[in-house]
Amino acid sequence: MKLNNIYLALICSAFIGVGISYSNFYLFHLILLIFLFVQLYRLKDNNFSLSIGILSRKFIPTLLFFLIWYFTSLIWTINLGLGLKYIFYICCGTIITLTVVYFSSNKKNLNRVFQVLSVLVFLEIFIALTESFFGFRMPISSYSSIASYFGKDPINYSYFDNFFLTSALMPPTGFRWNTNDLAIVMIISLPFFLCTKNKYLKIFGILSISTIIILTASRAVFLALLIILMLYILLIKKRVGTLILIWMASAFIIIGMAQLRDSSNPRINELANSLEALQLYFSGEINIGGSLEWRRQLIENGLFAFYNTYGIGLGAGGATANQELIGPVAGRFTSMHNFWIELLVEGGVLIILTFGLWISSMIFQLFFISKKTKDQDLKYYSESLLLSLIGFLPAAVAASSTIYFFPMWIMFGFSISVIFISKSV
């Protein structure tokens, strides 16, 4: 029982992430040390007999392949220090996924993980809404006035984005350091509200999460929100007529957004200008200093360096190292700010193709489980995770990098667990 509590504590602390931390040391790292110490002690009691059965489960070998490839890339990476740091991130993520899979090897424990994570999701939603409407601010936040007491360096948004000072509604960050990471957590969580049979929870989830995503002004996650809602109606509810009505309503919303481009509220203004900004992004006419402009510059710098690697990639930490050699974009950005391009630039063609097939296979299996299983819990989990994984694909673009985004690794572990358990039910 005590060991089970350590597993749950590790998973919970991973979800909270930077929300409870000092400088770069998280609560997760402390529990991870305890977890590893306990595992070493158990290994000693078992005469150093190591059980590796979990490593043969479906999807796990591919995960280990990623880790081995990035370790190998240290041979050619630009900066060994950044490469080791990147591998540490992957190791933490791999441990999280393996912990979820190992602990959730039966339905009882799978339900326990879901229940505990549900409480944390509700808590984060409450915190995010409180931050936006009532002036509360989490200490570990890029907007927090006391973040420096926790070893953090708050970003001076007054220099880069004046609208943050004038907005009546403050953008939330929840347990995360920034708004984009919070938005991705919300979009991963949304399908679990959509697929529940409790209509009150469904309404609460749709309204609260949509509100939070809009307040974060994350374009990529807002797109993921629309995709999830449409796929939910098409794949889960199978109501094509309703979907047509929604498309028509969306057309009116787009027209309405065009009318709100000159709104005095900066958050509404930014969201309303998303369509225009997307058009300008592809046409290359975005004003210098805009977020899409420096994101595009980061991608261009990374791809230019990648072309010279003949498809093998820059290696672990290579994208950041390359940008540091060139110089920070907009004076502060060195991370790729596009997870999929980051995988290509650092891991190469082999990694991006393997990772794409890995996630695609997971999505297809969850889809088939959702249609075939008679178990209502597994049906609920598979439907929700199916939409979560699909929504994550565009949403991941919003974060500076999701390689150290622990909820992603929890989502992978939970998905693998559902697929594994479904074969024995």
C-alpha cells in the first residue's frame, strides 16, 4: 500500500509540475528521488533480480528507442551540456509514462489514477478562473509579483506586451508557468468532460475550459478546441446534422470576430485578430515583434541548420544550442516553440516519422476500443483519450517545448494502460 502511494504521489507531482517548486527543483524531483531510492532498496531485497516485463508491452519499446536515439545523438550534438539536459527531460518523461503504465496494470488502479488526476484538474480549473476574474495569482507564475522568492525570474511583459497591463481580465497560468502550457492541459482535459454522461459536468467543463483557453489567447489551442468539439459530435455522438449547424454557427462567429477586431478589450482583440494573423503569417506580412513572427524565425533558423545534417538531426538539445549561437530571437527566445519542428530538427527524419506513427497507432487503437469494448469505463477512457491525443497534435505547437511538459507523458501512459487493459477485459 505504501508503495502504491508513492506511485500515485509521483504521478500527482508530475501533473502539478512547476506549480510546486523552487527555481528548477520541483516537488516532482523530490518524490522521484524517494521513488528511485525505494526501488533500489527493493532491488537489493530481491537479490538484484530485475523484472523487465513492462518493457515488452506494446508502445513501450518505441519509447525506449527514442531515449536510446537521443543518448546516441550526444556524439554529434552541438552542445553536450544542453544535450544532457534534454536527455534528463526525456528520462523524467519516460519514468512518468512507465510509472503510469506499471501502476495502472489493472482496472482498479487505472480508476484510482483517473480519480486523483480528476481532482487536480478541477483544482487547476478553479485556480485558473480565480486568477482571471478575482485577481488571485499563483506564486509560481510568470505574472506573479513574488515569483522571485521562489527562485524564478518573472518575465517583464510590460516591455513586450503592453496589453497585459491594461487588460481587465488577467490571463491565467494555473499550476503552469505560462498561459500556453495551461491551455494545453485544458485541451487534454476537455474530452473527459465531453464524454461523461453527467450533463452538469459536461456543461461545466465546456464552459470553464473554453473560457480559460480564450483568456490564454492561445491560437493553436483554440484551433484544437474547435477540432475536438467537431470530432466529438462526428465520431462520438455521430450527429452529422448537428455538426452542419455548428459549422453554420461557426461562420457567424467568424463574421462576429471580424467585427471585434477593434475591441478595447485586448484579450478579445487578440483572439478576434487570430484569423487575420494566420493569413499574415503565411504571407510573411506580420509586424516585427509579433509572436508569430519570432516563432517563424525560430523555425526557419532550426530548419536551416537541420538541412545541413542530411536528415539525421542536430541531436539532443541541438535546436536551442543552434539558436544560442545565432542569438536569441526578440532578445529572449531560444527554444523552438514548435514541438513537432523541434522533434524534426533535433531527432531527425527517423524520430519524427517514428513518433508520428507511434501516436497515430495509439489513436487508431483507442478508436477501435471505443467502438468494440463492452466495458463502460474503458469506453469512456478510450473515447476521451482519442480526442485528447488528436487535440494535442495542433495544441503542442503553442508551448515553447512539450518535452518537459509532464501532463503529456501522463497522457501517453494512461493511453497505453487503457489499450493494455482492454485486451484482458
